[in-house]
Amino acid sequence: MNQFHLTKMGQDFFGYHIPEMTKRLKGIEKEIRQANFLKERELRMKEKEIQMKQHELAILKEQLFK
């Protein structure tokens, strides 16, 4: 097994399969980064929505107790 890299299967593995797996992993990394970016953006939008609702609630409370 020490000579695996010298066999046809070893050459295929190191010459094709490893680079192909690396390429696909980089693609997965890119997709995960994009998904995280979109989730962070969604979170910021939800936080702004909550702030707006809290502000609206404060105004309604103020009007109610006048």
C-alpha cells in the first residue's frame, strides 16, 4: 500500500479525484457563505422590523394613556 500513488488507481485518485473533490468542496464553501450572508441580511431585516413594531407600540401606549 506504500506504493499506491504509483498504481493506475492511485494516479487516478491523486490526479483526478482529489482535485475534483477539492473543486466541489470549494463550491460547497461558496454556497454556505452565500447562505450565511442571506441569513444575516434576513436577521438584520427582522431586527429592524421588531424595532419598528416596538416604536409603534410605544406610540400607541402613549396615545392610550393620555
